[in-house]
Amino acid sequence: MRYFLIAGEASGDLHGSLLIRALHAEDPNAEFRFWGGDLMAAEAEGLEQHYRDTSFMGFVEVLKNIGTIRKLFVLCKKGIRAFNPDIIIFIDYPGFNLRMAAWAYAEKYRSYYYIIPQVWAWKAGRVEQLKKYCAGICTILPFESKFLESHGVASSYYGHPLMELISKTEKKQKQNTIALLPGSRKQEIRNHLPLLLSLTKEYPNYRFCIAGRSEVGEAFYTSFLEAFPAVDIVWNDTYTLLEESQAAVISSGTASLEACLLDTPQVVIYKGNKLSYLIAKRLVHLNHISLVNIILGREVVPELIQDDFNIGKLKSAMDVLIDSEDSRLRISADYAEVKALLGNGNVSRSVAKEIIGLI
């Protein structure tokens, strides 16, 4: 059977790669075409567009690139028509994927949505779009299916796919290391990394390592590092870095949950375009941005957003993580509570079986 997958960021590439592997295990004759990244390309031939060229984050950034985005829609539709898949699998990336799902529905393609938009945070009207356009829906957070059910939408929940990877990670002893995860997009890295590097001066006895992504390019990172020659870059091995680090500073996203599952104390940060932030603040109905805090409904890890992301508040938060044994024990207990809600693995295989069943 033929599968067309669309993922638009690093986390979608990760989950898409696991799903491609599972689909191939269930359907040895599977053929794939996809928008994604290096991880998906390592699992199958068929990469048509890399997410580094399709990912725009923030209201202002999207408006600035609206012409490019329109061309991407045309290109994606052309690729789907040429491949004529048995099913289209949308992985997160809602601004693009929901529009593609509407088109696919009108064109009579069967669709499946894996890792849904954050309809519980904003744009609840998207629930009706998911219900109308998709033959199947799978969530990866424990409260999402209940939210959809309360709106009359059926979905599946098998747990979080990260549990598949974390369960296979070899336990390592914590080192005298602080991990810096500035994000996966260039605009995030540009907004976060300079301040994160200034933190290194506050802790001369610690080794600092950046979680680098090869698709961003070494030259982009090193342009920030001229004054910080002691800072290392660990390429495409975030799990090992987090596993060995005593603490981490992490751009809000999937990496925050990964740090939780690897028992690494963390501070979550985010700073974006000021106008985009002000718009989002009016539209998004959330008390937290970290997935760890959202899942438990309380502050487990500190969050420094926009103007609060400054060296004074960052150092204060890091001091607590590094110096307070009570704080680390509390965080570890909270992390265990999160893990208990996220299943025991084999998520991708279950999703693959459901997708094949729909076909």
C-alpha cells in the first residue's frame, strides 16, 4: 500500500520515522512519499520536502513568508496527486496540515491525523475539522482523547511514542554538565542561544554542551561561539546529552518532555517575535508552555517566557536545580508521575495497525 506522510518540524520527523518503521513491519510491501526530515529519510526512500524549508513559527513569521507557503501547498498537492496514496498521514504541523486535510477530503483521499493540533489550548473549532476530514485520529497526550470525546469526536490513545525510545536508552551517570537546547529552528536558536551562552560565565566549574542539529548547519552555531570556545556541540544525540547532564535549559517543545523521561532537571525557556507573542497571549488559553507542566496541570519545572527570559531569572532558576537536593528529589517524583501517564511503548506499532485497518 502507498502512504503519504506530512511532518513539518523536528519532533514530527522523529515520530514519523518511528511510524514508517512500524508501517513497514506491518506492511512489508509499503511504499512511502513524505515531507519530513533526515530521520524519516533514514527509514525509507521518498523524501520530497525537508522540514528545514517548510517550518515557519509565529504569526508575523508566517505573514512574512506567505508567498513561500502558498507555493508549498501547490507543491504538496502535486506530489500527492502524482503518488496517489491509499492514505495521507498528517503529523502535527497544524497550520499546514489542516488546510491540506481539507483539500484531501475534497479530493476523496483517505486521511489520518497523528499527533493532533493543540485544540485544548486554542482554536477549539479545529475539532470539527478533524472530525470531518479524517477517517482516524490518534492522540499522544493522556487528556487529549477525553477532550475530543467531550466534543463528540472519536480518537485513539496508545500512549506517547517517546516512551518507545526512552525505554531503550541505556541509563548513564550524571556528569558535571549543563545541556543547552536552544531549539530546532534557526529563528529559535537566534533568539535563545546568545543568552544561554552568557550563562556559561556564571558557572565556570561546569561543562556546557549545545544540542546541535546537523540540518541547521555547523556554521550557524559556530557564528555564536567565537567568545565561548569552551562550549561544546553534541550533534544529533540529544538523548545521550540529556542523560549525562546534571541540568538543562530547554526551548519549549518536545525536548522538555524528553528531559523529563530521562530524569534531567530543567528550566524551560521561550522568546519569540514580540508581536507574535502578544497575539498568542490573547489567543492561547494555557497556564503553562512546558508539556511536563501541562500534563500535570501544575508547575513542575520553571518556565521563563519572553521578558522573563533574562540572565538574572535564568541564573536564579538554575541555582535551585544545581544546589538544592530537595528540589531535585521533588522534580524526580513529579517526573515519575508524568511517566506513569504515558504508557509502556509500542505506540507506533499500534498506530500502524490502526492505519492499515482503515485502508
